[in-house]
Amino acid sequence: MRRISLALTTAALIGTTAALAVPAQAAPASATRTTAAAKECHEDNAMIYTNGTRLRAKAGTSGAVKGQLYFGDPIRILKKSGGWDYVQLKSRSKGGLAKGTRGWVAHKNIIPPFCGY
């Protein structure tokens, strides 16, 4: 609130609103860069966040369990449905599931891809 009051007072003393326009223009530019970098990221470098995460045949808790995944198991996110992600293992899991095995995992158990900025 103080910053707004200070900016308005400064603008009134200077007699222009140019001082207010600069910060407003700067914020969307940085947000655009962040969004653009996020869009360039391929969802190929995600991994499991928790130990004992169930890989299911269907999205939802009623789907049959194919096996368990553990923290750091590398996955590829193929599609999403609600709070569930359809994934493929990029290598043999710590739980013993073969590379290439596909199934559904609750999204809360996945570390999303990070591609940097």
C-alpha cells in the first residue's frame, strides 16, 4: 500500500503517470519469458516423488495395481486425466517393473519436469 501511495504522490509531483507505467510493463514481460520457457519443456524428464507409489491399470483408486514405484524412478508423462497422469517408465523401476511399462499414477506423486529458464 505504501508503494502505491508513494508512486501516486511521485506521479502527482512530477505531473505525469509515466512512473506508474514502467513497473506495470516490466512484470508481464518477465511472466511471458517464464511461460514461454515452460511451454518449451518436454514432459520426458519427470520422476516419482514418493516411495510405494502405485502404478495402476486405470485412472482412479479402483484401477488394478500393476506394481509400485519409488522416489526417483524416471517416467515420461504421456497424457493427463483429472488428478491422474498416464506414464511410461524410462528405465527399470526400483520396484522391479520393466522399462517401458505404462500405467496411471496420481499426479500428486510426480515431480513435474524441470527444464530450467
